[in-house]
Amino acid sequence: MQSFKRTLIDVSILCAIVLTFALAWGSPFVSGRSALAGNQMQQQASQNAGKTGTFVGTILKNGEQYLLRDSSGATFGLDDPDRASAYVGKTVKVTGELNERSKVIHVESIEAAG
């Protein structure tokens, strides 16, 4: 029975040493965030960043919100009502960054489409 207790103590000490080294080296098995969770967060951030470019469509007003409707019928919110208000009902080119998740364009410029 005493040899069993001694073996159990030795195994416990060995496990404690391994855990200490794992914590010191930042093992993904013991840290709060795994490599998989890190990749998912990076993908989510890149989706939120969206696409920068020029978007062509018609400016619509829906209550206090201004929207851009493109030729496919898709609508996107515009985050600058001061610039958009002058173009309601007109076809425009909007330069900015589209947040794909929220479907809102961060407006850099708006100009009438030729």
C-alpha cells in the first residue's frame, strides 16, 4: 500500500512540473484562448473590415437613414447623412469602405454618376 501512495505522489509531482512548463511556454491547451479561437477572431475582424471601393447606385431615404440601392436591388446603409441628403433619388458613385456584416458603407465621398 505504501508503494502505491509513493507512486501516486511521484505522478502528482510529475504532473505539476509538466503543467508549470506548459504555462510558462504558453501552451494552447492551458491558455484561455486556443489557436482555433484566435483564427476565428481574426476572420471575424477581417469580415467586419469589409471592402474598400466605389459603389454605384441610387440614394434612398428611409426615415432618418440614407441608403444606397445598387443595380441588383441590394441596399446598403450610408453613415454620412449630410453628404447623402443632397443626392436623394439620384444615381451616384459612393467611395468608401463596406462593412459586410452590418451592410453599412463608411462614406469617404459621394458624387453624381455620369
